[in-house]
Amino acid sequence: MSNAHGEHLSFGVGAEGRRGCIEVVCGSMFSGKTEELLRRVKRARFARQRVLLFKPRIDNRYDDVKVVSHEGIKAEATAVSSSSELASFVDLERPGNDAHVVGIDEAQFFDDAIIDVVERFANAGLRVICAGLDQDFRGKPFGPMAALMSIAEYVTKLHAVCTRCGAVACRSQRLVGTEGQLFVGGAADYEPRCRRCFVPGVVDG
């Protein structure tokens, strides 16, 4: 099996002994993005690596301070309101900084400065794993995700199952009459759809 992530790069003594990288796990709603992020984080912790896990404060659907998948898998995390706040928890200049891995869930909700932040982390020898929606409810690139995918060494695109026809789903259909890109919702508000069944914009489910 070929490496689809940078796990093999994150070993070594000190930041100078490791090679940093950026990984992006993307896809539609209910495709398993958070579950895959937490799987990689769990493996890193099994390897006794120090992991810092972050989530946007705006996403409090299941828990205020935990990253939680739709299937109920969870892990402790730090909720932040901005990229600059996230960066403040990772002191790259502090001697003895022993962080190996930084995980970021729902990366699409962060401001564009997250692009420079994760680039700086990777350049300092950290493995950075970002999970998020690659498309919004209109089928357009979501926030900084397209840029993150372009600078990442590894991109994993996951798919759900279309709730209408059972085909491979790559888009998130919004079911409620709320405009605006930044609307955090769950199973009652979104469903995965394939290209054929997807209707750009808001529809009545």
C-alpha cells in the first residue's frame, strides 16, 4: 500500500530530524473526513508523538471542546476563533518545542490566514493534517480549502453515498432555507448527493 499521508515523515529526534508536510482530507458531508483525521491522530499518539488538535469555535454541533465525527468518535481539542489564535498555541520559537503533529478539523471555516499558518508549521518540521469540506452548498470551493489542497503534499478525497440514488456522493446538499456559506449543520440540514442529484443552492428537502 502506498503512503497517502505523511506519517512516515514525522519521526525523528527534534524538529530538525523530521520533515514537515501538509495533508488535506476533504470531501462532502458524511464522507468520513473527521473520522479519518481522528484515525491519523490516534496512530500518531500510539507512536508517542505529541499531537495538538484544533477545531473552529463556530462548530459546536456535538461538543464545545471536542472534535466529534458524525459516528460519535471523539477526541479532546482546542477550540479557536481564528487562524492567529490557533497559531498562538504552537510556539515554534520556544526551545524544546516537542509538537510532532497538528490536526485541524473543519478547516473550511478558518480565515485565509490559515494557509500561511500551516505552511509555517510544515516548514518548521511539523506534520499538519487538515480536514474539511472542499465544496460549499453551491458546489463551489469552500473557504481556504482549495489553496490548502494546492500546497499539500498529500490530498485524500473521501466520498459519501448519495441519499437520492445511492451513487458516489461528492457534494453537500443544503436542505434548509438559510443563505450564506458559513452555516454549520448536521443530518437535518445537509445530505450527501452525487453530481446528477445535486441542486446548487438551497432546496426544500
